[in-house]
Amino acid sequence: MIAETGLTKILPAVGGLVFGVVLIISGLGGGARYAMAFADLVCSYSFAPSQAVLDTADSQRTPGLSRPQNLKLSAAEETELRAVIKTAATLGIPRTDAINDAASVLADRMTGDDPAAIRNRAEQAVTAISGELCTELSAEGLPSDSVAGVGRGAVAVRAALAMRGVPYSWGGGGPNGPSYGIGHGAQTKGFDCSGLAEYAWTRAGTRVGGDTSAQWNAGTRVPRSQIRPGDLIFFAHNSKNPATIHHVGIAIDSTRMVHAPSTGSTVRVETWAGVPSREQGFIGIVRP
């Protein structure tokens, strides 16, 4: 039997109300910060805490499985699971508890299935739907022209922000924009993390190379305290060894970046500063 949490019991009564309160608060002074925290938590549900960063497990992920439509959920199931995720994020509930609540929803429909199978499907659903919601919230939250300035870094950020919603494609993207990737990205036109960085900085008139190794050496290292829009933020499996760098994002400000996370996701904005999984892999900042 799937354990029921307090959220599952109150969800039918308060799910829409609580999310409505978030929207109201977001429209008031200071609400942007609350809305950002809400979006960040939704985004955090789209990957397991054991993944140091999203790309770490990319090669082991099944292409397409992280898309809600490929889980063959009914419209009613997807609607209810979206409500579970939104309410969980509003209340600050951890990913594990959100999965338990999703499992309780699915248990009513997956009669006869063992609890392990139900929870596995719930985890897939939470990962997929929260990733989709993250993309939607990212697109709503920051206009591409909101980064002021005429410097090259600001130009690069605006170029990257204009690509939000473009699919992740392993090996995809370059100086001319989205392209078909390689391997499991061969059927998807989009960007991987370094492809997005190369495109953005090409738009700013600077060549940084097409992979994270080249980009790590494409500019000046800057202290974290001096980060500016457009700086490249790097993450590694071993934060003391640049040879293990595997992900790059483009700084919007001192806490947020625009990046192409992993297969099944899209280009989006996320907070990285203060996020344990990101802080653990952070290795440095380069200004092209």
C-alpha cells in the first residue's frame, strides 16, 4: 500500500486555492522573489538529488521517457499530477514526498500493481511533468530583454534567453543556432549546454569554441564575487579537476543562469547559487 501524506489528503480541497495564492502573492510587491523560489523548487523536482548535476546521468536516460506524453498518462491523471507538483512546491515539500503523493494518485488507477511499480511510475511522472512546468515557468518569468546593458555579456545573455523552450539535443547547436545533435540527440534539433554557450557568444561577436573544454579556456577566470551577465559558469564531477567539467551555463546575475540542462528538457532559466547539487559541482567562472 502506498503511504498517504497530509498533502494527499488535503490536495482536492486546497490544491487550486494554494496555487492561486501563489499567483496573487506573485503579483504583489516582492512577489517576484517568492515566485522565483516556487519555480526553483518545481525545477528541482525534475531530477534526483543523487545526480550531482542534470547532465551527469544524461547518457543513462532513455530519450523521450522524460516527456509526459510518452508516459501514456490520461488527461485527468496529468492534470491531477500537475496539481500535486504545484501544491508540493508551494508548501515547500521535498521531492520524495511529492513522489509519494503522486504515487497515491496513481494507486487509485493502477489497481493490482505492486507498490514498487506504482512508485516507479510516479517518480517518472514527477520528473517529466515538473520538467515541463519548469520550462513553462522559466518562459513566463524573465523577458529576454530584461537584461540591461550593451556589453558583450549582456548581448550573449539576451541571445540565450531568446532560445528558451528550444529542446535539449546532445551534441546539438552551434554558432548558427539550434541543430540536430549526435547519438541520442540525432533526431532532435536543439542545443546542448556548450552549443547554447557557443551560439550566445557568437551573437555577441566572440568565438568561444564548441565544447566545455575549449570554453573553459576561452577567457579570463573571474572570482565568483565579480560575476556579470554573460559569464560562463562551469560545473565538474570533481570541482578540483577541470578535466572533469561536463556542464556550462550562462550567468544572468549572481544567482541565476540560462542553460540547456539534459535530454528531455529545454533551454531554461534556473537558480544555481545556493542549490546543493550545483554548488557541489561548481568549479569556476570564465569571462570570454
